[in-house]
Amino acid sequence: MANEFVMPKLGLTMEEGTILQWLVDDGAPVQAGVPVMLIETDKVESEVESPGAGRLHRLGAEGDTFACGAVVGYLLGEGETAPTAAAGPATATPATLGAAAPVASPAPASSNGVSPGPGGDGRRLFVSPNARRIAAERNIELSTVRGTGPQGRIVSEDLENVAPRAASPLPAAPAIVAPRPGSAQSLVPATVSARQLADLLGVDLQVVPPDPLDGYVTREAVARYVRARLQQDVPVPQREHGAVAPSSQTPTAVRRMSGMRGTIAKRMHASLQEMAQLTLTMDAAMDAVVADRERRRAEGQAPAYTDYVIAAVASALRQHPRVNAQVTAEGIAELPEIHVGLAVALDEGLVVPVVRNADRLSLEAIAATTARLAAAARSGSLSLDELEGGTFSVSALGMFGVDAFTPVINPPNAAILGVGRIRDELVLVDGAIEVRKRLTLSLTWDHRVFDGAPAAAFCKSIVDGLAQPSA
């Protein structure tokens, strides 16, 4: 009997995964524990190993997105054939509704499933999602780039001084035509996002230049093709049944909310829908923190201001255990361990790596941990373990000149703290005007878990901790 090969659930918050690359040829024999495909979740890229031995029958194509548990292929025994019906990708397009996405033949691969590198040397490219986006926007040939990330992974910094490749020649007009009924549109090797954008704009995928490396049409290729045609005054036709609303403007780009961006959208919307969120603000005196940091800087080590906030938050969570909680089916669960998440902004979205057992760490240890996590986040090398298990989150926008804002709770946490900029304020002290350092803390909490008075008391404990950073 054929064994199902499914999209794994790699973390508690993972709902779907996108196949970035098959590492084994269709029909090739595999053994248990051998990496079979590279997938992208809302947080990380990860290799998926074969759960058993057999001959691989692939269903999903590279670029297809599947829900966790959905069948993406089969492991067949001697003489076995794959079932005829299979679940399609989680994000279906008109070309794939009601059936699995057609598996188009990619560029030649070596016998071990490794995509050819420059000159066909068999080198498989490890590329962070942000680096892929930058390469597509700047038309950079990734196979010519040497990666400096973990295991030779190509990260954004590696593309800074790379020249773009020469643009592919555009086919002659008429270039943009609406898909013809019964055409081979669905058979064109293309990613799911490329099919969706082509369907939205009424573009025939057959006339869009594919990627020269793997032969697939990408979303960026469709957008680049449309922009080039518009510059040549070739109009983009509207479909008869109006999938595109009449507008006086043509979008310069259409970004599908998938992967990290899609997960952020869904989680934040669900957070606001399912919780009773309120926000209070409170000013904190930062003179002692500024002085302590200057002293440490003179000694050769200077924690970031956010590190002081995390230390104060961890101490306050220990004093107010009801804040270190989450809502479960059984009720409000107070959690014994304090793990503070730090929001890190990336070009493609936001990740929240976790400082574990923050209440047991010194300020120096917190600073070392946040520096390591932030660097790993920006290089795309965070592990799932570093992204899960947070019991409270801290989000700072002070570096952008923001005084106060309304942060949205990161489920399943019960609260989140927003941190504004440190500013100078004139205050009256014993009849004299003095300049003092202040910042505003914005605490958003779930009113189902605790009320306004406990929220204010918790925030006041953070303020008190910042007033005495060395205590």
C-alpha cells in the first residue's frame, strides 16, 4: 500500500508550508531520514526528511502551498502505483481547483536531487526569503553569489554589491492577452503566486519569460513583464467578468499575503477578533538607565535600552504571575516559566525570537541573548525553538522616533509592551526646572485575563524596575 508523504507540522503555530525545492527526483528511491524537500513556513526554511523507504511520487510542485497534514506525495513499494486523487495545495488557484497542482518538469537535476549551480556543478542554493525577494527585484543571478550565512546560505547582505544580470528579451506584441479557454495555461511551469497574479491581471503565462535557472515563471517575472508592456503602451486587458475592478491607476506591484506576511495578517486579525484588548500608557524615568548604560559603555560593554526593558519586564512578570498567562479551553493558565519575546522587524515581516527564562538572566546575559537572536533573525537562521514558547512580548519603535503606540498582542500571550523613544522633558524639581530623560510604555492586555488595575500595577512595576536598573 502506498504510504502518504504529508506536509509536516513543524511548530505549534504552523498552519501551512510552501515547497521551495524538491531535493529528490520524482520516481527516485529514498531511504528513511533522507532530506526530500525544502519548505518555507511562516517563520523559517526547513528540510523535510522521508518518514520511510520507497520510491518517491511527487504531487506538489515547487512554489505550491499545502496545509499541514495535506498529502504532497507518496512513498511507493515495488510495483505500487500512486492513488489517482490527492488533495491540492492549501492556496488553490483557478488552474488547480479541484485537483492537485500540475507538476511541471523543472530544470535538470542531478541524480541526488540537487539543483544545478553555475555551470551545472550540482551545488544546491540555500537562500533566505528576503534574499530571494531582493534578487528578484534587482534581477540578480543567485547562482553566481557566494553565501556567507550558515551552510553557505545566501542572505541579504551578500547581494549588496552584486550587479544585476542582463534582462531577458521580451517577446513581440501582442504581449498581454487574456487566457484562452482550453489553453495550456495550467501546464506552464509556474509558482502558485505567479498563477494568481497572472489570473488577476489576465496574463497568459505562456508569453512570460521563465526563470533561466529552473524554467519556472515566478510572480516577480509576471509583474516585471506587465510593467515592461505598460511602458510600451500595450494595454492590460480587463477580464470580461471583472476580476479586476475599474481603476484610474495600475498597481506597480501586487504582493500576495502568503508565507510570513500572510501568517502575520491572520494571527493579528485573529488576535483582535478573539481578545478584549485595551491599552494604557505610562511614562518611565530613564535617567538611571542612561547613566548606568554610559558607565557600562566606558567599561567596554553597553546593553541596548531594550535589554533594560526586558530585564524590568521579567522582574515584573515574576511579581505579577497573572500577566504571565494565557487563555486555554480549561480557563486562564498561569505559566511557571518566563520567556520574553522580542519583536524584530524584517523586510518581509516581523518575527519574535524568545529570551528564555529571562527572569533568571543577568542584564549582561539578556544583552548577549538579544544580540544573538536579532542577528540570527536578520540572517534568516533562527530555529523554531528560538521562535516559540514566548509568554510575553516586547515591541520597540523608539528608534523610529515613536513616542507611544498601540501594540497588538501576539497570541497566545495575554499582554504585550510597546516601548517608545527616550526623550528630554522639562520637569519642576524642588522649585527648579530640570531636564530629565523619559520614555512612554504602552501596555496592551487581554481584559478577559485581568483588569485595568492589575494592568496598571504591572506596568508600574516595570517603571520602578527602570528607575533602579542595578537593583
